[in-house]
Amino acid sequence: MAEEAETAGAEAPPPKKSKKKLVMLVGALLGVVLLGGGGWYYKQHAAREVKKDVPVVQEEPFLVDIPTVISNLESSSGRPVFVKLTAKLQVRGATQQQVMAQMPEVQNIFQSYLHESSQADLNGNGIYRLREALLDRIAIQLAPIEVRDILFTEFLIQ
């Protein structure tokens, strides 16, 4: 009997499974299900992007014609002196329509600067100074559109 008591003590009941493992497994499974459900809900109810017909901005520089400008120059002799000027703007970072919408302001810059100038101002390097002054003023007026250059196609002083 003593032997039976020893063997009975050795056959102790198996240890209980830890409830801690079961709670962690159920928690992880619940977390995965909630994340999956939340992702599905977000995908189904997210605001749809409305694509507008936005004009494509040209990254390459392009030329825009400036209508012919005829202006009288300042004259101390009293004899009228006129200038006829046709030019093109080289711009980047906009569309043709955006630049053309601001063409009246560009023409106004040409008119006001030419009206302040005299014939002597436009002699020699005067055309270069005219180009630089107009380029600075137009670049400020058309910002954020990048004005790269002004190309004179016709320049006549009478």
C-alpha cells in the first residue's frame, strides 16, 4: 500500500491551461477583426475625390504674343514722336489662358513706360534698358507666373 500511495502522488492531475493565454489570443483575434472592419468601413465611406477639369500647367516655357503697342514718346520739341512695338513673352508655370487673362495689365505696363520715355532714352542701349525695365515690371505683375524673357519682334520709332 505504501507503493500505491507513492504512485498515486506521482499521478497528479495535469496543470490547468492558463486563462491568460486564452485572453491574449481572444484579444489579438478581436483586434485583427476590428482593424479589418475599420479599414473596410473607411474604404467604403471615405470621401470620393472629385476631379475637376484643371487646366494643365505647362512646365516648358512657351511664347505669348503681346498685341501691337503704339504709344507716343515724351518730346521736348513739341513734335509728336511715336513708337510701334510688337513683342512676345516667354513664360513658364501657367497656361495660355491665364497669361492672356492678364494681357490688359501687360499692355498698360508697356504704354505707361513708353509714355514716360523719350526718343533719346531709346537710342543705343536704350532698347536693352527698355527690355530689362519691362521684364522686371511684368514679372512682378504676373507673379507667380514665371516670366523668363521679352522678345521684341517689331520696334519702330517715327
